[in-house]
Amino acid sequence: MMNCFRYIYLLLVTLYPNLVLAQSSDAAADVRELMESRDQKIKQLLDNEGTNNSTNQRDELKDIVNGIIDFNEMARTALEVTYDTISVEERTEFVQLFSSIIRDQSLANLEIYRATVSYERIEGTKDSVYVETLAEWDNIRTPVHYILSRSSGEWRIEDMSIDDIFTAESYNRQFQRIIRSRGFDYLMSTLRNRAGRNS
């Protein structure tokens, strides 16, 4: 995905250099401001006493962490061609279950949100941006990357990686194996059970 994104970006820069560079510069600034604001809100909440023990604070933190994620697009990537073959009702339930699991996983390791974040590179077009960051905590440096797109004037994360493992693509490999061997209904059953355990 990253190589494809960069190819498209380089092609656009070659064809329309001045236009693309100006628009991508504005987009990069907007995305950085969005990400930094999100990071600041997370750190402020984590600094509050009792954050780790307060259900309300954890729910608020979960909302901030996941508030700019496009779960519909992540779900589409995770299901691949199956996404377009299932009913609207099945699709809606899948997105709900998938987003519930992602949201719960987002608080599995709170320490990563205390890390110092440096922005190594932000590149793209006016509506699609790839962000490379480096999170450093307790002398451990972890690359965290994001793919964002803009729809109706708002930026949303379509996928993200920690240590070069992209979330939606990773789930795609898992889900496709299950669908091929056991079918979509079995996948939904396992997701319902998993979401139930996490709730």
C-alpha cells in the first residue's frame, strides 16, 4: 500500500508539480495540526490522576484515540472483496464489531501514548496523506505511520502501523484465511464472541 501511495504521489508531482506541491503542503500542515492536537489531548488526559482506574476517563481516552479513525474504510480494507458481496445489515454489523475490537485494543498499552512523538515525514496530495512518526518512550523508539484521507473537509485515518505492521492489512490476512476456510458467517461468529469478551 505504501509503495502504491508513493507511486501515485510521484506521478502527480511529475504531471502537476506546482499545484500538487502547494496543495500537499497545505494538507500536510492541516494533518500535522490535527495529529498534534489529538496527541496533546491524550497526554493531558493521561496526566490526570486516576486515569488508569476511572472508567469514564478510559472511555474518554478511547474516544480521543479513535475519534479520527475511518472505521468504514478500515473495515472495507480488512474484508476486501467480501465487503461488496454481503448485505447492508451484515456490513453494518461487521463495521460495528470490527470498530469495537479496534477501540478496545487501542487502550491495551497506555504507555505508548505518553511517548514523545516526532514527525519524520508527511507527504501526499490535497486529499490523501501518508504520515511517518517516531514515538519514543523509556528509551525505546517505535515507528508509527498513518494513512489519512479527506472527505467532506475532514481528515480521517484509513490505516495505521506500529513497527511496520498495518492494522487493516493485518486483519485482512486473518479474515481472508477464515473466510476461505470456514466462511463469512463463521468469521462473524468469532467477532461477536470476541467483541462480547471485550465489552
